[in-house]
Amino acid sequence: MFGSSKEEDVRRAAAPSSGVVNSLVKGTAVGGKIKCDSDIRIDGVISGDLVCTARVIIGPTGVIEGNVTCQSAVIEGRYKGNIKVTELLILRETAFVEGEVSAQKIQMQAGAVFNVICRMDTGLASPAPKQPEKKSEKDDAKEPVAGGTTEGNA
């Protein structure tokens, strides 16, 4: 529905970015702030913030309630909070996401629940185009007309 149709993006987000993967298994709950430099897979529960310089995977039994900042993410479980993904966010059919999402690319499978305020960051720093200023009718009446004058100048 959303995102790139390129299989390369999916393989890159699904494949480990390094040989090390942190794991929080089903039945484990953690609270507070977590920071990691390698991939992390969540099948348990995190209540708090997660800052990851690699990929975050929320498995089908995984739950995160808090703010997440990461390079890429795959969500199969439940997420509630503000998430900032600098590259690709993949939502599987079992995903349930609430909150605010900021991502460069989003890929969503049918069946995913996506109740968010969403911002697509392209990484480009170009400002929005300026709209031309609208003149009032009074200003138009005072401008001279080629070859003569207007009513207001007579």
C-alpha cells in the first residue's frame, strides 16, 4: 500500500545489519531507557524509550510503549508512542501501531493497524514553495492601466 515496491529495501531491512542481535524474549519485561548500537529484537515488553543506531524488530508477541529512535524497524507486534525511523519502516499484517511516526519510507501489509500522525521525512532540506501574494481589489484600482488611468487616479 505505502512504500517502495523494491524487494531490495525489504531484504535490507529484514537482514541483520551486523552479526550481533540483542533479544528480549517473550515473558520478559523491561522498563526505562535502553540504548543499543546493534540490531534488537523485542518479543517481550518494553515500557520506556529505546534508542538504537541499527534495526529494531518488534516480533508478533512484542510490545513497546514509549519513544523509539532507530535506523530501520520491522513491526509485527504492538507499538504505542513516538517512533522516528531514519530509513525504512515495515509494518507486517499483525502490526498494531498508535502514536506519531516519522520515517523516510513506509511499507505496510494489508491487515496492519496504523492509527498515527505520520510524517514522511525525505531527508531533503528544501523549503515549501512560496505562494504569490494576493493583491486586494483596492490596490488593483489604484494601478495605472497602459495607455490611460484608472478610476481611482482620474
